[in-house]
Amino acid sequence: MMMYILNSKLPKIPAYGPSSFQVRHTTASNVEIGVAVGLVAAIQGVSPDDILTPSRNQARIALARQLAMYMTHVALGCSLTTTGRLFKRHRTTVSHACGRIEDMRDDKKFDQALNTLEAVLHFAAVDQSNIVDRSVQ
């Protein structure tokens, strides 16, 4: 499966705030997780709300959800349990999603796209929060 390419014909996606997440313990901040979900949603052409709904009826939304779970667990370092809570799924579902995405990385183009997505997420979420922290001091 290939990731969708952004184009101007996609519907406008509403801003996704960090207040949508209720998490007790995580290594990533709510802002970083919101960025991950928003970034995957934009790239896949779905809304962040679609990614977070319990629906299972559309394959493209399921893939976007799996990518978002993968990014939250692998790129942001959240545990399987925490990631499961964020997406209202069981930790074994998150593990399955991460395994599926890892299997898809055998395709060179998909692997390159995922590496780019991880780099963008790291810059957008992690590096930018460090810049903000330093500017406040």
C-alpha cells in the first residue's frame, strides 16, 4: 500500500488540539501526539477525528490510524499501552498495527516516505518544542 499524496482537492481539515487527549503517563507531550495525528491525517487525506474514531469500515482510515499509532509508539516513544489508550484500542492492536507498518517498510518507496514522515514529525513536534522551551528562558 502506498501513502496518499497531498493535493489541493482534499477537504479542509480542522485544527487538532492537544486537549483531545487524556493521558496520565507518556514520554511524549499531548502537543507532540496531536502533531503526529494531524500530520498523518493530512498526508493520508483523512480527518484527525476519523483516525481517532472506533470505526473499522474504511481501509484508508484504518491505514491512517495504523500509521498514527506507529508514529506515536515508534517515533514519539509512547508505550503500547499508552498509545492504545490514546486511540481507544488495546495494546495488542497497537502492536499489530506497528507490525503491519514494519512489514510495509519492505517497499523502498514506502520506507523512504515513512523515514521522511518520521523526520518531519521529529522536527515539527520534538525540535520545535525544544526551541520554544529555550526561547522562554
